[in-house]
Amino acid sequence: MNRKTLFWDLTLKLEAFTHTVPVPFAVYYAIITQKMEPNHWKIFIALCLVFATGIGLLGTFIRHLLLKYLFAKIEKMKLPSDLNSSFTSEEKEYAKSVKILLFRYPLIEAIIIVIRWLSGVIPISLLFFYLVEYTPSVARSAIFTFVMIAPISFVTYYFISESSIRNLFDLPQFKNVELQEKDIPKFNYFTRILVAFFSLATLPFVIFSYILYSLTTGEIAVEDPMIPIVTVSFIFVIPLIVCSYVVAKSVNEGLNETSRSLGELAKGNFDVIVTPKSSDDFAKQAFYLNSVIGTLKNLYAEIRNLNEGLEEKVTLRTDELNKTLMDISKLKVQQDGDYFLIYQLLNPFAIKDINSNSFFVEHFLRQKKVFEFKNQRYEIGGDINISHTIYLQDRKFLLFVNADAMGKSMQGAGGALVFGSVFQSIVQRTKTDPGFKNVTPEDWLRSNLQELQLVFETFDGTMLVSLTMGLIEEVTGKLYFLNAEHPMIVLYRNDKANYLFPIISYRKLGTLGAFPISEVNEFQLQSKDILFIGSDGKDDLLSKNQEGEWEVLSEDENFLEIVENTKGNLESIVKEVDSLGQFIDDVSIIRISFESN
């Protein structure tokens, strides 16, 4: 993409939005809130036309200068084949500064549009007062106009500009320019969505507030107030659609970049590199994903070397009669090597990192797919248990999640791998990002389940995950949890076991068209309470009936009785379930006992 193409692309999109949404709103708003003489209207309209045209042209000219400056800096960058051997330290720093400038450009466009509106509303009002007379309604209208228009213009200009310049990161000059995570300006999606929601809410709120104010003071310039209310409500659909589209497109572009890299990784291309192209959460995830890919590449190279060495030894000790068997063995070793690779990647995500005086946590995990690699027995599947200690609002919480990815062996393990990597990224972000200190447990659960849903939606419904995720406050024992088509939590209290029925249960992660996360289930634990959070694998068993025929036995209703018979002992529960039949699915259980201080 050259400078002229980018300039016209940005200008057409940005100015089209300005003259489709903010300008018509401002014009209609001025009409319905002003009572002026015809000659005064002529002066007012003339001032608006002159300043709107001048400021619009000036803004476009500034964009031309900014892009000219940006591309001039890009053209000064060298194109070495090897960055480390061809660049001096000064040239590396220069290249980094230019790349950082790309990340900051959308914010510059967003700030300029706010300044443009400020530079138009104030002079028009002051000149009108000078040429005609001071009119309080015009002064109030000027203030309300800026408050109404500036936020929606800021958000839309930012997201449109960010989308347009993404392709610049693929230029050859930036191919080997590496940045650290701390170098990229931070504008995460929690803040983005909050700002976007505020900008959309401000527009109708300001308009209707002023209309109601004008009605009470008798200053409104229309006889029937319902006409402007209905008209403004109808016009508001346009900025709602535009703002929603640009925000959704920004999320989709980040997800597509991650999905593309995961797709290449799935094909066995371990040279793929995820390039951060925005200052949001996907840029941070790109660094984590590159780290995972690097580890995966080293592990795969090691396994391939092992396989090649083993293959060479087998070839030397076999004859022509064993060639067929050797080929089969080779395929089996390669397959088990792939399984081992997935196991090595998945195993680090099954974490129990608890620091608590009130909770005792046990994990049980048995995957259905069992394989051997280098004389060692391993398991892979779609179930995963994770528990951590985190802090929100200076309060200590036990975080737990039990998830079950759709599919058996490799398919389920792939879903669990994606889930584990994204979830661990969320946990590390929570532990290290100071911005999470003021997040409530309800908001933390809602926003992160929504983030996981957005990630899995990129697989177009081919990868689904059910889960139960929750937070328990260390001091009070207050439980906050979300359920996504997962078996219910079992509460063992006073020698009785019962299900905790959630008020609302959400669709599996990755379900297309799933409704947004809104409500969080709550429950107050008491001392000596024990919770069991498990997948449906614990309920479905293969057993012989009285006729000696194998049949699937569902233990969903009997699990409560098993918990009571074993007095909540996890090891005893597993033994008793084993005695009833064979597991036909992955099974995972988290046991949490609470001892209040």
C-alpha cells in the first residue's frame, strides 16, 4: 500500500463518516433547538458552512502531511537480509521508533477530529455572538453539540484508522523489526469497549436531555416534541451500526491474525510469526503465541531427530520381509510423537497454583486417549483443570475452571490447548496488569468468558468448549461462578450432597450467535463445605447389564449418592465410580474444601 492509496482510503472512510453521522446530527440538533430570525439563520448557516469547509479541508491537509511524514521515515529504513548483521544499533532504534509511530497513528487521527470539532463549535458560536447578539440557547447548544459528537467521532476515527494501517506492518522494512511488549502503546479491549459504549450512550443521552430541558423552558423550536425524538432515534441507528461494525471488525482482524497463525501451525509450519498490528490485547497475545511457537518448534525438532535416529536403527536391523512392518511402526512412532508433542504443550496449562489458608484444592484428571512414547505412558484429551490464587480489588480469590473441549484425543486436546493458552494469558494478565486491581469478580468473570467466546467463535463452530469457571473470596467464602453447558457444581454440606443450580447457564464457548454474558451466579459457602466441579465424563460409564451385554450407564443422578457414601473423599469417589464400570470419556474433577478462618 502506497501513501496516496492509504491517504484516499482513510480520507474517504473518515470524511464519509463525519458527513454521514456527526454533521447531520449537529445540523438537525441546531435546527430543533434554536429559535432565530431568518436573517440570523442566514448568518449562522454561513458561519457553519465556512468553518466546516475550512476545518474539513485543513484536517485533510494535516492528514496528508502526517502520512507524507510517516512514509518519508519508512522510506529511510534499510532492507537488510539479516537485521542483526546489517543494522547498526542506531538504525535498529530508528526502525523501532518508526514502527511504534505506526501504533500511535490511530490515536493521532482520533485526537485531531476532536480538535476539529472544538475548533469549529467555539469560533462559530463566538462570531455569531459578535455579529448578532449573545444567545444563551446557542451557547448551550454549542456545549451540548461538542459533548454529543466528540466521543463517537473519537472512537470511530481510531478504529477506522487502525484498520486501514494494519497492512503497513507487512511492509518489507518492518519484517525483522522486533519490539518488546512494553514498547507497544496499550489500549486494551476492556477500555476500548467501555469507551465505545460511553460514546454511543452519550449521543442520545445528550440530545434527549436537551430536548427535555428545552421543553421545560419553552425554548424548543418544534410544536410536536415527539417528531424530533422519533427522528433522532431513527438517525441514531446509523452511528450505532457504524461504531459496532468498526469495533467488531477490529476484534475480527485480531482474531484472524491469531487464527491464521494457528492454522499454519496446525499444518506443521513452525516458522510462522505472529506480527502485532494493533495496541490491543491481541498484540500482547502475539508475543505469548510466538513464545509458544518457538517452544513448539524446538520440541518438534527434538522429536524429529529422535524419530530419525530410531528409524535409522530399525532400518539397519531389519530385512526385506519386515519392510511392511517397519513402515507401519514408523507411522505409529510418528503418530505417538505427535501425541507426545500435544501432551508436552497441553501439560503446562493444567496448573494448580494455590496459596491459601482457607481452601484445600485437589485435581483429578483421566484422559480417554492413552498412548506410549519412549516407553512412557501418557494421556491426552479435551478435559482440563486449572486453579490459581489471584487478587481483585485488594481481595484474595481462589480462581478455578473445569473445561471440556469437544471431540476425542487430538480434536479435544486441540481445543483444550487453545483454551489453556488463552486462559493462562488472561490469568497472567490479571496478575501483572495493575488495571485489574479495581475489577470486581463479577466483571472479571463476565469479560473473560466473553473474551474466550470471541476466540472460539473464530473456529466457526468446529471447536466447542463447555466449562464451569468461578471465583471464591478467601475471607468470606463468597462464590461467584459461570456455567457454559457444563455439569452442575456439587455441594457437600452436613453429610448431604446437592447440586448448585445456576440462575443462568450460557452456551458452550464457540457457539455461533451465543448471547452476551450478563449475569453471574453467586452462592455463600459455609465452613466445612466441599465443592466438586467435574466434566460429564464422571457420569457416563460402560457397564455390563444382567444379561452380560455392554451398555452405557449414566451416573448423573447417582453421583450425589456416591459423594455422600464416600463422605466427599475424592480418591474414594474415583474408586467407587471405577467399580461401577469403565469410563468412556475424558473425566476431570476439582475438589475444593473450605475452612473459614
